[in-house]
Amino acid sequence: MAASTTARRTGAAPAATTAPGDAGRSLRRLWRAVTHNLVLFWSALTLLYLFLPVFVVVAFSFNDNRGRFNFTWQGFSLKSWLDPCGAPGICPAMVRSVQIAALATIAATALGTLIAFALVRHRFTGRTPTNFLIFLPMATPEVVMGSSLLALFLNLGVQRGFGTILIGHILFNVSFVVVTVKARLQSMDARLEEAAMDLYANEWATFRRVTLPLVTPGIIAAALLAFALSFDDFIITNFNSGNTITFPMFVWGAAQRGIPPQVNVMGTAVFVIAVAGMVIARLVRGRR
């Protein structure tokens, strides 16, 4: 009472008081906001953890590197982007990796798609063991597969190089293609094909106009997966490369002497192309 009377006499505003209940309600609202967005928070944290190495690669592709090791930020520069083939041997290694990945993807996608159709649509002797054996290359450690292929090529007297790398990549990619396309086939509604044949479409017309368009997303996904696995494979390639140098092997060899910034430029370019391809595919699919 005396404080209020003094405040009125002096013209000063009375001091604001905060009730304990207001603080409790604020804390409860804050806790509800945190718990309701907990999934979003952990998702963002996980994505940051996954993409942090990518951000480092992108950032250091613009580093003004002046030494052998591109581990310390020394300033912004575009010299590596203006001369991406400045490191000796990097562009031939990149071209070789793309060639092997493209050929392995085509062969593995064709073989894997046919195998997937056979396993899903037909009943034949040995179907169950085949289903089991398809998973073995996926479950086998790459060191074991690479050393086994090396022993096979040495026993057969095959010269190691581009061809042996391609054979090895096709071998382990077929399993991934089969599993991906098989999952797509098993999720299809077989009544759509039956309806097409009831409308007097023959087997080829049904396959071309009904089955193939429905399976195409699975085939494309399998091809993209096969390309990615082949492009960045190192262990199996290292066992069977001979004198052939792919991009992952070039990076491994350069790491012992000092990784040039052009490696980051190539990695950033591949990442940007992959992301752009996914975005374009998503837009086209959404428009359809």
C-alpha cells in the first residue's frame, strides 16, 4: 500500500509482477512445442549428419589450395573449377569410371529384369534355390568377392583390366537389380494384365502397353542404383583392376600424396548432376 502511494506521488509506474502460474504455463507450452516437433528436430539433425561430408566436399572445391593437402581453408577461389583436369590423370579416371558404370548398368539391368520376371511370373524347377542364390552376392563381403574373382581370373589366365572390372561390377549389380524389379513386380495388380487380355490384347501388346509402363519405375530405380554402386566401387575394382585406374582408385592413390582440389570439384559435379536428375524425374512424374 505504501509502495503504491509512493509510486502515485512520484509519478512512477508500479513494478510488474509475474505470477508463478504464468511461468508454469510458459514452460508447459515450450515443452509441448518441443515434443510435438521432436521428430522434425531429429530428422533435421540426421540429415545434417549425413550431408555434412558433402558440404565439406563442396566448400573445399572452392578452396585456394597452395600445398599438397586440401584440408585447410586458405581462401575462396575458382581456379579448380576453371581447370577440373588440372590434376594429372583425374579426367581419364573419371571417364573410365563412367564408362564402366554405364556398361555394367546396361548389362545388369537387362539380365536382372529378365531374372526378376522369371522368378515372379513363372514356376520352374530350381526356382526356390535361385531365389536364395540371388541374395548371396549382396550378403557376401566385397573383400571375399573381390579376392574370389581375382583367384578365378588368375586360374583362367585372364589379363586383368577394364574387362575384369566390368565383369565384377555386373556380377554384384545383377542381385540388386533383381531384388528391386522383383519388388515392383510383386506389388503390381495382375488383374490389369488380365483385363487387357480380356479386351483382345495379345501377350506382346499387354506387355508393351500395360506391364512395361507399370514396371518402368522399378527398372529405372534399379538402373540408378546399379550405376551408383558401380561408379563408387573400390574394393572389388582394386582386386581386379590390373593397370586400369578408376576414379575411386585415383582418389585412394592421391590421398597418399595429397588430394588435389580437383577431386572435390569432380565429386561436387557428380553430386549436383545426381540431385538434378532426381529433381527432374520427380517433376516429370508429378506432372504426369
